[in-house]
Amino acid sequence: MNRFYVLLGIVAAVAVGLLVYSAKQDTGGTTARGANPAVTITAQDSAFKGYVLGSDSAPVKVVEYVDYECPICAMFATVQFPTIRDQLIRTGKVQWRLRDYPLPPTTHRWSRLAASAVACASEQGKAWEMIDALFDHHDWALQKSDPTDVFRGLAKDQGVNVDTWNACLSSDRYAGRIQASVNAGDALGVNGTPTIYINGRELEGANRSSDLIQHIADSIIAARKK
Amino acid sequence: MSRHRQTIAVLALIGIAIATYLWLHAIGVIGVLKCGTGGCEIVQASPYARLLGIPVALYGVVGYVLLFGLSVAGARPALAARAWPTRWLAVLSGAGFLFTLYLTALEVFVIHALCRWCLGSAVVITAIFVSALAGLPRKT
């Protein structure tokens, strides 16, 4: 019987140790988690407020913090976002702003590279094409090898001038802009991706369906009309 | 009979750890699950990760705690010879097993993603159920 309690104690100690270790790893503070002191952020970097779809006059403003390697972001982008784009953004109800929030390389190794790939495509007016391509062909996120060649192929498919895109990616000139976006997310308390704010209020919970977002948007619009 | 209950107690403790890990993720204490495939995040972000507004993982924590308490109490000398703790362990773990079967079917057929931690919990609850059935007194 004593051996039984010793075994229980050992299992409990190991379990508690692993849980505390996991919790501490992830709650080191969002600022510490996203901070990257090696990157210099200019005023121009901070002035960039993300990739925008939709009218400035839309009554509902949505900001989504996204990590291109994140599987939930990919699922949201491919399952929910097409409906949101058709029924809310194109109808002028919602303006959607997508901001970079690459998780640390220990979690998502290629997130910053993907964010740079989008930034470099944005130079040629192809940001959303590249974003869609990264999520539509998300197999790259499951591979351990460097996805630069995959990104290059996707960029080419979107009509991006690859030579210019290559030079941009090699220069890593958007590192500051991406970090500025991460810092902005940290300041808001972003603690994972995707994190969505609708007119400044965080969409809480796991339900990020297009139906729910449409319902919230319609409620906001209806309240404005009163 | 006591041996079966001791086995169940150890398994339930492992189940508590797994369910607590998933629950801490659900309430935002743990940011990203260590999963390997990404399937855990897809499953945990699906609408099926909550039941009646409560994270499914919390039902797991409660269930495993009940199994743990019952098995530890049943393994004590005062109750070792009684059959009812094992019967209750079989009933509880049977319910947990069926619930897990439903959740695993959702992962495979509806969500199309597998969460390794959920599968780990499925293995644990199955082992508990089998141990409880094996520990039931047999009619002679």
C-alpha cells in the first residue's frame, strides 16, 4: 500500500511540475514574449497599421492579429473569412484590418518569414493575394524545411515580380514594421492568434464564426441607426 | 480488487494532468499547446471544445478527479473488500468512455483534426474502463 502512495506522489509531482513549467513558459508576459530587442523600429514602422480590406467609412472596424503559421488562423481564413469578405466587407459594413503577430520562433519557426513575404508582396500591391495564398496552401506550415521556395512560388503565382520580392525578402527590411505590429498587439494584451477586435472590443471565446461576426456587426449597425 | 483500483488511481491522476493542461489552455493560462501537428489548436478552437458554455476539458478534470477520489478511497483497507466502489468506477468510466468516443468521432468526422492530448486522454479513460470491468466481481 505504501508503494502505491509513493507512486501516486511521484506521478502527481511530475504532472504538477510539467503543468507549472508549461504555464510559466507561456505567461512570461506578452511583451516579453513578443519583444525582439535586435530589431530597430522606426516611426515609419510604427505608422503602418496593417493590411486593410474594405471602406474607411464602414461602421464596423475589425482588427485581426494573425500569425501565418497558426493553424487556427488558416482555418479561420479559409473557412470563415470568404463569407465575411462577401457579406460584410464588400457590402461596406465592415472594414477588416489584418496585423502581424508572429508568435516566437520556438512556437512557429517560419511566422516572421511569412510576415516578411507578405510585406514584400505588399510593396507590389499584392498583400492580400499573398495572405490568401499562404493560408490556402498551408501545407508549408506543417513542413520542417525552410519554406522560402514555397513562398517564392506562391508570390510568383500571384503575379508578384519575383526578383524584386527576393531582394526585399533578403534585406529583411520589414522586420521593424512587423515588430512594431507585435508590440502594438502586446500593448492591447494579445496573447495568441487569431485575436480579433471589433470596434475595439476583443471577440472572446473560441467561436469566431462568420455568423457570430455578422451578428455583432449587424447589432452595432442597428444600434447606430437608433 | 484493490490492485485494479490502485491502477485506476494512477491512470486517473495522469488523466487529471492531461485534462488540466487542456483546461488551462482553454482559459488562457497556457498560450499554445505543445502538440506537434497543430491539430490540438484546431480542435480546441472548434465550437465543440465547449459544452453548455464550459470548456470540455473541465468536464474531463471533474470526471478524472471523481475517478481518482473513488479509486483511492476504494483501495483503502476499509473498503477493499467491498464491490460497490468498482461498480461505480465502471459506471463513471463507462460514461467517460462513451463521451470520449463521441468527442473522438467529432475530431475524425466533423473537425477533421486530431488532438494528441485528447487522444492521450482517450487512451487513459479506455484503460480505466477496462481496468474497472476487469475488477468487477464475477458471479460464480
